[in-house]
Amino acid sequence: MSCGWHAHLLAWCNLKKGLNIEQPVDCERLRLGGPWQCGRRDGEGGTMSVILDLSYVYSIIISSVVAIIYTLLGGLYSVAYTDVIQLILIFVSLWVCVPFLLTNPHSVDISLTAYNQTFQAPWVGTVELDEAGKWFDDFMLLALGGLAYQAFYQRILSASSYTQAQVTCFASSAFCLVLGIPSVLVGAVAASTDWNSTSYGLPTPYERDQAGSILPITLQYLTPTYISVIGIGAVAAAVMSSMDSALLSSASLFSSNIYKNIIRKQASDREMQWVIRISVVVVGLAGTALTFLDSSVLVFWLVGVDMSYTIMFPQLVCILFFKVSNGYGATVGYLMGIILRILSGEPLIGLPPAIQFPGCRLDAEGRLTQFFPFRTAIMIISLVSILLFSWLASIIFNKDLLSEKWDVFKIKRKQKPTARATDEKRTNSENEEASAAKQLLDTTSC
């Protein structure tokens, strides 16, 4: 059901903008799956490496193989029927670990270290006025960046009604806040710990640049062994609940929107089934290869949501709310977004900025950083570009300023069809969407 509804959404997007422009946009959505998978796989692999004392490389490979096989064997069932169990495991496992962390003998009361220097710096920070732009940019990134992820629509479009989809979204947002509390407490306990009294020793995890692995480190050195095992279950459940969605959604995008629409339009259902299976393996291996480039979960996640916010979010807004948008505007907006984002630099991956926005300066670690809300600025520029060039293209072709043979995306308004022709077109469109939905359901049931 999930992929069927998603096929309906993509079909609507194709009708709205034109098939040709959807291909680079689909490639961008497919590329977003890479960092998303890297963050999930790196989180599980890093935890296994710390808790089970395995090599980081072996841990990543094992977690990747499990995720790929799990998705191949489960197909849609790995998304639809296991998420509830995984969410329960996450909720229970994280909260079971919290009391043991708070009462361990190596840490002091977290309320005493919130604003006071003890073993380490206070775990409650401050926001300086000259950093307000960066904080605002990060807030908008976190609030809106995830809206363009395909895995999100796999969930809400599998709902049986619009009301259920809305309730699911609001309930999940509240549930995310509840799940975020243990993470805050884990960080607070780590900042309140005398690491010299543990077998971990000094320097602290932050000074060793291991802050991204603080969860498995605290579980390993501040809780009993059986609690550490429970913590592994929480991380594994969290990873698997997203990994199968990322693999399956990326494979579905490639097979339905690129392979079926461009490479081989006459592909049979059996062929499409094997294309999806091969795509799952290829995307999984590509994500595994990217994981070895960096050992920080946060880096991969931020890069993925950054691309989603600056490049895909404006496309999504125009598709849903602005009828004037078309393929020409989408193309210009896409190019504007990706070019400006690359030229703005990214210190997390060592990319220096070629464009320095107001307030660009060295941060505390000596890296040239944009303190202006540049991501939001790029998003707005991309959005305005889509609307402006869509409007200009509409005027040019509808007023015959350019010959219709140059209208690649076929946006010129035709003569208003009769009621009978409209009904026939609607019937054909519904039949095509139903056929695509059924085919996608059949081919993703691996």
C-alpha cells in the first residue's frame, strides 16, 4: 500500500511539472538516500564497534550485510509490519538505560553540572547574539529539511485516510520529543562523569573527538554489561526502522521513475522485480562505501538534510501550492540551489566557501564558517527562481514569443477540452495510476 500511494504522488508530480524535469529531481532524491543510509549504518556500526570490541570496518560491513538481506527478504513487509515492534524496542530500551546511567558511581548530579564547571565544561551552553543567524538557520534546517525525504511519505501515504495521516504526523512529532529526552540525559551524564575514574580514562570522549559515539561509550563504561546489550538493541532497532525504508525507497525511485520511464519503458513486472532487488544491493553497497569516509553520524545526517532543505524543499512547496510552477522553473531552481550550496562551502566535509555571506568568519576550531542563515537564503532564492522562471516561460510560450517546437516541457495551454474528453482523460489517468501502484506493490514484494 505504501509504495502504491507513493506511486500516485510521483505520478501527480510528473503531471504537474512534466516527466523530463522529474528525472534530475528523482536523481537528487536518490542521492539523498546515500547520506541518510550512511548515518544510520554508521550509528549501528559505531555502537557495535564500541560495545562488542569489534573493528569499525567489520562492524560497518556486518551491519550493512544484515540491512541489505533484511530488506531483500522483507520487501514492503520490512517497512510496514516491523516498524511498530522497532519503535517499542527503541522506547523501552532507551528508557531502561537511563536510570542506570543517572545512578552510576562515576558521575555527579547532572543538575550541579548544568551551569558549573566540574570535570568538564557545563552541558548547558549559551547562544551568543553574533551566532543568532546560524542558530536560526539550523532551526529552519531541522524543522523543514526532513519534509522532502521520500521515506517520510512512505509512512504517511500508507495511511488509510487523510485524517489518519494527519494524526500520525502530529503523534510522531510528540513521540520524537519523548524519545529525545534519553539522548539529552545521556549527554548530560557524559559531561558530568569523571572519566579518569573509569577504565576509559583521560582525555574525555569530547577531547578524543569521539562525541559522536557518546551513547555506546556511556553504555560500555557506565552501565552493567546486560544494560549495554539492551542499548545495542535500541540502536539496532532505530537503524533498521530507517534503513529498510531508505533502501527500498531509493530502489523504488530508480526502478519506477528512471529505469521504467527512461531506460526501458517496456520492462515487464518480473524484470522490474529484479531491477528493484539489484538496486537495493547497489544502493546499500554505495552507502557502505560512503560510510568509510567519515565516522560521525551527525555529519552524514546533516549533509543529507541540508541537501533536502536547500534543493528539494523548494521543489516540494512549488509542486503542492503554486500552479504556475513548471519544468523550466524547476530546472532553474534546481541548478540555482545546488550551485549556490556547493559554492557556500561546508566545514563538516572540509569544503571551503567560495561565496562568503555577511558574518563569515573563523569558528572556535579555526574553520571558515558561515554565520549568516545562508541555507535559508539559498532555499528562498531557489523557491523564487522556480516561480519567476516558470512565470516567464509561461508568458513566452503562451503568447507565442517562441515557437512551440522549443517548448520542451509542453507547458503551452491547449484549447479547453470538452467535458467528455475531460472525463476520458481522467479515467485513463486513474487507470494508469492504479496499474503503476499495483506493479510497484508486486515488484517490491521481494
